[in-house]
Amino acid sequence: MKKRRKEVKKKRGFFKEIYNDIWNYLRELKIFILIILLLFFIFVLIGFAVPAPDMLQEMILDYIHKILEQTQGLSFFELVSFIFLNNTKSAFLGMVFGIFFGIFPVIVTLVNGYFLGYVSYLSVKAGGIISLISLLPHGIFELPAIFISLGMGLKLGGVVFNKNPKKSFKLLFINSIKVFVFLIIPLLIIAAIIESFLIFFS
């Protein structure tokens, strides 16, 4: 019994330390996440207010149709898996490819912002402003996870300007992996379940 209690305490101590590190790192990331947020919402507004060129409209609509085809006929758990893997891949690449001077996270932010803005425009055009409310549950957990990942990618991209880039990169990368495993992945699992539920049972 005592041995079991010690093991439980060790586990609690481990997770307490991990989440303490994560919280401290998130405070360091604050400015980078804010930059990502600002760029994202600027391009959401652009996507919503500025008419997209015909070629771009076709690309966006083709992408939407492709996703619909890939998810058609999937069971609830298959849909959860599909959404989770897609989002996890995007979040991870947005973080890791940030090492190239933070260019990739910025591009991903602008593209996703514009895409969401244009989809919101289509939604309002089809069902009125009230239709935007139906889009909100899809992003409650997913968007914060993506913003944090892209913020980490942006911070990794600035490591070349540090006094000791190699040492700084190692520390930042370890912290980023901790955040990804213990915060981003749980958020994306919850997001995938909610999104699948809304799609599957609508």
C-alpha cells in the first residue's frame, strides 16, 4: 500500500513539474503567440471582406470538396482519427519548420486566416450572420492549440539571433516538445471529438 502511494506521489510530482515547465514556457511565448493571433485575425478579416480571385476561390472550394470526399462514409471514431491526425500534422509541422527563420509558421497563419475568413463569408452568404455561431465550437480547442504551435515555431525561428544558438535551440526544442505532447495533443484530441460529434450527429 505504501509503495503504491509513493508511486502515485511520484506520478503527481512528475506531472506537476511538467505542467509547471509548460506554464513558464507559455509565458515566454506570449509575444510570439500574440503576433500569430494578430496576423491570423487580420487575414480572417481580409478573407471575409475582400473578394477572392476566381483561381483562389476554385482552389479553396476544391480543397473543401476533397476533405468532404475523404470523410464521407467514415464512422465516428474514424472521423475523430482523421481530424486529429490532420490537425496534429499541421500543428507539428508549423512548430518544427519554424526553425527556418519563422517563415513557415507565418505563411501557415496567413493561409489559414484567409481560408477561415473566406469560409465564414460563404457561410454568412448561405445562412446569414447567425450561421457563424455554428462555426465557433469547431475552434474552441483547435485554434488555441494551433496558435501555440505556430508561436513555438516562430520562437524557434528566432533562435539564430541568440548568443549561443545551439544551446538555445536545444532548450527551446525540448520545451516545445513538452508543450506539444502534454498540452497540444490533449487539446487536439478534445477538438477532434467535438468536431466529429458536431459533424456526425448534425
